[in-house]
Amino acid sequence: MAIKKILVASGGKKFYVRDMDKDMHTQYGYIPSADLKKAKDGAKLVSNTGKEFGIFTPFFIDMYERIKRSAQIIPLKDLGSIITVTGISKNSKIVDAGAGSGALCCFLASIAKEVVTYEIRDDFFDIVKTNIENLGLKNIKIKKQDIYLGIDEKNIDAITLDLPEPWKAVPAAAKSLKTGGFVVSYSPTIPQVMDFVNSITTDGNFVYIKTIEIIEREWDVEGRKVRPKSQAIGHSGFLTFARKIR
């Protein structure tokens, strides 16, 4: 069931309302269904224990945070770099491979014109299909197909690879991408990066741009007490970018 409203308690904890016909129960007490139905975005709601909540209609990111997961997903810190380095926009046509839980392809579909994602595992295929439906995305298609064997789509702006052996997809990417298009590989280990970059640089159709790793460190800010949080979001994967030039 889709998320209808978001409740936010003081302190920032979020609660997801899926059924407006039922009372919303939280650790801070419950809010009657009647109050939920009549509340406009930005209204103040009070639970039976006196706890105050804000309410608003969910954005895409709120629903995205609740997607069903199986395979480990690419975190937001890395998604941001994929989008900004390649310049993905509302006019972009994208091919994605190694869909996993569908986090990357679904996020890209919220921005791009159209996305086609390839996945060979039945269990992952079903999860991705469910997430696409729950997010209400109409511009994304999932194929149960091995991208190593070829890509059906042509004149593509960007290809994203989250695969064990991404170098095997380079020949297919060269045929699928338009000149100037990007291929991005997400890999957890350096040997994978090395083999992918070697394949890119020897292919003749691409120029290697860069490999990066994003480390995110959040800060606590309480008045004038400001310090970095003890636990940073460390290594998740390496992003390697290349561009088709001929």
C-alpha cells in the first residue's frame, strides 16, 4: 500500500501513514483517523499522549527510502555523483544493469526521460518490479536479460553498471551509447576497477575520465556544540566514469 502522508515528531523521527481510515499508532501515542483525514499539509497534530507532529504529503525521496531491499543498494552519496558527473536530466535515456533491488534504476527514473534495467536473477527481478509499482514509475522497463550478451537499446545517453564483471559489458556499451554518452561502473573492489579501466582504455571507443570514492561525514550541531559524528559513512564502492568519443 502506498504512503499517503508523513508524520514528523519533534526531533525529526518520521512515521508513514498508509491507511487514512485507521488510527495511526506510534511510540508517542496514536492519532485518530478523523484527525489525519482533515489535516492539511503543515498542520499540527497531537497524539493522545500530548506529542506534537507535523504532517505533509510524501515526496519521492520519502517513498524511495521505504523500497523493498534484498541486494545491498547504492547509497545516496554515490547516486549524487552518478547524476552530476554524467549530467543525467529529464531528457536522458538510460540503460542500467545489475538491477539488484532496483534502487539506482528507480532513482534515475525519477529524473530521466526513460530507463531500461537488466537483471538475470528471478528473485531480484520480482523485487525490482514491486518497487517500480510501489513508486508509481511509468518510464522504466525491467528486462530479464544478460547485458554481457548485448544491449537492445541504441542511442543511449548513459549506461550504469553494478555487475561482478563490468568489463564484459564494455563492447555492448560501445554499440549502445551515442557519441558523447557515459558509462559508469560501480564496484566494491579495486581489482574490478582495474579490469574495467583496462577494458575501457584498450577498447578504442572510450576515454577514461576518473575513478572516485565518496566518504560522507555527518556533523552534530547543537547550539555552539558542533562536532563530527563518531561514525562516518565510509567505503561503499568505487565509481568509475568513462565517455564514448567515437
